[in-house]
Amino acid sequence: MKVGFFDAHKFDKNVFEQVNKNYSFEFVYFDTTLDSRSSVLASGLDAVCCFVNDHLDRETLKILSETNVRIVALRCAGFNNIDLDAAKEFGIKIVRVPKYSPFAVAEHATALILCLNRKIHKAYNRVRDHNFSLDGLVGHDINGKTVGILGAGQIGSVFAKIMNGLGCEILVYDKYVNDELVSKYSCKYVKLDELFSKSDIISLHLPLNKDTVHVIDKDAIARMKNNVMLINTGRGGLVDSGALLWALKNEKIGHAGLDVYEEEEEVFFKDVSDYTLKDDCLARLLTFPNVIITSHQAFLTCEALENIAKTTMKSLDQFQKGESLNNEVTKSN
């Protein structure tokens, strides 16, 4: 089977080549993202392997089907970038990696909280200039603070356990109640209004869909505590960037830690240091001393990358052998 990797990076190539020693796939790598314009590159391929910023809309899937691609393997859990109805119509199977390392993302969210609170990023830059002053570096104890978690799936649950270990009161918003989080980790399931009004820190771990787009908008922010800390390691579209910018400028939000951004595909995973940043909102966000932005790296651990590669390769092997696909994406997902 010949597999084309779109939006491929060095860390992808290294781990997939290693795991491929147990298989016999032929790999072709493309630096570009997959969309209707680049989909012609799939000519001669049996499968394509994609990531979060690839666009698998109807037109792209139609072109893939015309080139005889019959399976798309996602190197991620989310699938909001795929037209599932079109995939079904064109006979293209979609598989994903539903679980790679919830610890990686939850720990990154925790790192953003600790770094923002104790101003590690500012202290790091100061001491490199031989400035050892402590002025402006005062933080707060995380112990005893109220943490609101939107989405208590695998990642959100691990994050809740970490926050419990730090001595926080934990409020959770989710459709389903995890009894273990309630009984063992003292989590309280609440409605959004209560979570917004009581939380000192809010962390987002929701999937992106029509119900969650801009779940954090100007109205939601208005219901939050003053000086709240907002953390997003989920999907960029969960946060209305314009509303976030407004809240930071008006000192409603005290700190923001973002590993994702709703217009990230134009810059994330790329070196654009020699170019003018054309996204005015992102450029402004980068000027705030109380904002930390990382380029969608929360998943990026050795363990997660290995799990992604193993799960993806197993799915492709199942497809090649005509077996049922354990991680197939359907509308019911």
C-alpha cells in the first residue's frame, strides 16, 4: 500500500519510519497541507495520512476518490475538518487516533497554568539579560483555587486529577458524569453559568463541533470572574479570538494560555520568522505579557507520537487486509 503523508514534519517521518519496520508500506511525504488544490498530489496513492489543519471538504474528497484513494488516516483524534457525508458518498473510509496520550495534553495545560501564574516566561527572559529583580513576578498559590473544566473526556479527566493533586476545587461541565471523578477526585458537575461565575481558572478540553464553536465568546467572558485565567489546549475554534482580545485589553481576563488558535493553519507548524505576520489578532495577542501561545504542541511527546504511529499503521493494515476498522469515524462518533 502506498501512503501519502500531508503536512508531514520531521518528527512524523522519524516515528512512522520506525513503526513501519513491522509493516511494508511505501511512504510519500508532502510538506503542504491537503486541500482541493493539493489533492492532485494523491494521484497514484492508495491512502493519505492527514493532520488537524488539512481540509477534507467535499471537493477535496471528490478529487481523492477520482485518484482511487479509498482511506484517509488522521494522525489526530478530532475530525471536525472532514465532510463525513461526502466521504461516505465517495466510498472513502476515515480512521483516526481516538487516544494517543491524554497525559501529554493535560500536562501541557498544567504547564501553561504554572508558567503564567509564576511568570516563568518573564523571569526566564530577565535573567538572560542579567536582570534578577523580582518586581512584577508575584503569583498566587494554585492550591485552593477553583478550576473549571469544560469537557471531561480522556484528556479532561487526566487534567482534573492533576488539579486535584494541586489542591484545587474542581467544577466540571460535560454531558456525561464520570463517577470516578466525583467519588475519588471531589469533582462537582455544574452548568456553564456556575462554572463561569465561580472559576479562577478555566481549561477547555471539548471537541469542536457546531455546538461548541465559540463556546467562549463575549457573553461567556462577561459571566466569568474578573482576572480569570483561560487555558485552551483543545481546538482554536472553541474561543472567539476577537472576544478574547477585547477581554484582555479590558483586563477582564487576567491570563491566557493558548496552544491552539482558530486561524492557526496559516502560521502554526511553520517558520514564518522572515515574514510579516498578517493576522492582526494573533499579532496583538503576542504582545500581551500575560499571554502565552504555543504552536499546537501539547500532543508532542515521544509516547504520544509512538501511539499515533502505531494506531494509524494498525488501521491501514486492517484496511489492507479487509478487516473491520477499530477506529473508523462515522457520523455516530
